[in-house]
Amino acid sequence: DEPGPSSPYNEVTDGVNNAETFRQIVASEELVAASNNRRKTGTGRFPCTLCPANFTANHNLRSHLDSHYGKKNHHCVPEGCGSSFATKSSLNRQRKKCKKGMM
């Protein structure tokens, strides 16, 4: 199946003829609204170049960009279960519950 215009996946290129598939939409409208309601400032200083999202901290933008590309760079290894996560905080939360890491 080729991604169509209504698909949440589109192809982008890095300028060297390498195409990567990315998720165009990574957060629901409800999640974005909740995030904006928690903000004490208006617009974040770090805008996403792939969607209308913006962030108050650069590390949040980097995590957000990873979610567009489906990158999960944090792994529960070597004693763990081998699951992968997009953020270090998600990995740390999982490690507390990981049965294999407790043996």
C-alpha cells in the first residue's frame, strides 16, 4: 500500500535521495489541547518542522521528532525484556515493572 494524501504516513526526503516514512500526525487533538492548557506561556520557542506543534523545551521537540519517524532509541537490555521506547522516561517507568530485569 502506498501512502495516500489522507494517510497519516507520508514520505519525506533528507535531500540525498533517501526517503523515510514518517507519521504526519503524532498526537490527538485532545492531547494537544491538554498540553496547551498546562502551558504558562503562549507559543513554545521550538517549533516542529513537520507539523504545527511547538515546544517550550528543545528535548521535548527532539522526542516529538523521533515520534514522527517511529524511532525508539531506548531499549530494555541487557538483562531486561528487550522492549524499545521513544523516551528515556518511558524506559525507566517500564524497567520498574520489567519481570526479566528483576531476576
